[in-house]
Amino acid sequence: MQTVPVTAKRSPGTSRAPARRSAGILLFRRTAADAEVLLGHMGGPFWARRDAGAWSIPKGLTEPGEDLVTAARREFTEELGLPVPPGELIDLGTVKQSAGKIVTVWALEGDLDPVEVNPGTFTMEWPPRSGRLQEFPEIDRAAWFDLATAYQKVVGYQRPFLDRLRDHLRGTAEPST
């Protein structure tokens, strides 16, 4: 499994802000046919009428110096409003987004009822340039999807995590580095 370094080498005399980091947990459960993963539909007006590519692994930004596993657990709870189920985390590695953010995800076998999800919220100006601040849910719904369907629903840069989970479940995953 390929990992992405946290900091890039810089030329002498240059400065650049450290890469932003996110961490999350991809909850999965085994089924007779394959496996299902829990995804959240991103909240807010931009995503309201979208479906394909508008679902996400529960994750969020890390605090400076914060342990990534701690951040992943915190973000899972903040986004879903539910505690992380017990179990062993499976390292699915990292992905670097085109904008430079580095996302680290762990898989966790477990179960929860999406009806019980009580997401956190965020505030943004809406409509744009109106001066009005409105509060929106981090995710507006959560659902279980088989891996093939999840691949169509999830935001594109997160697809490698689904591939890595599938490899892990098939016993063909490369060791995490």
C-alpha cells in the first residue's frame, strides 16, 4: 500500500504552509455476497441535489499535532453523532487530494443504524454574498452501500479506500508502509 509523506521537500529559502490533514473511519459490515460500507451524504446546499459523487467516508480535519487515530475517532463521532463501534482499526493508508490535502482512513468492522445518526453542523454564508449565515448538517443522511454501489456514490478521491478495503477483505492487500 502506498503512503504519502506528510511534508514535501522544499527548496532552500522557500516556505509553504504544511499540508492540511484529514482522518476518518470507514465502517463496514460483511454480507453473504460481499460487504457494505457506511457513507454519509454531504450536507449543505451545494450537495443537496447531488447523489453520485456526493457521499463521503466520515472524516474531517485534524488539529495541529493531533494523533491521526484520535482525530479519526473524533471526526466519526462529530459527523455521525454516534460513538465509534468497538473493534480493531484496519489501516487503509493515505490519499493526497488534488488541492494537496492528505486524507488518512482506517476501516472498522461494525454496525450501526443510520436512522440513529445525529450529525454535527457547520455554518456558512447562504445564499452567497447575502451576508446571512445559516447552519447546515455535516451530513444530511447516512446509508449502507455494497462496495460496487459505494464506488459510484463516493466522492472520487475516496475510491482508493474502497479498493483497499476490498483487497483487505479478499486477503490481497499489500502491507501498509
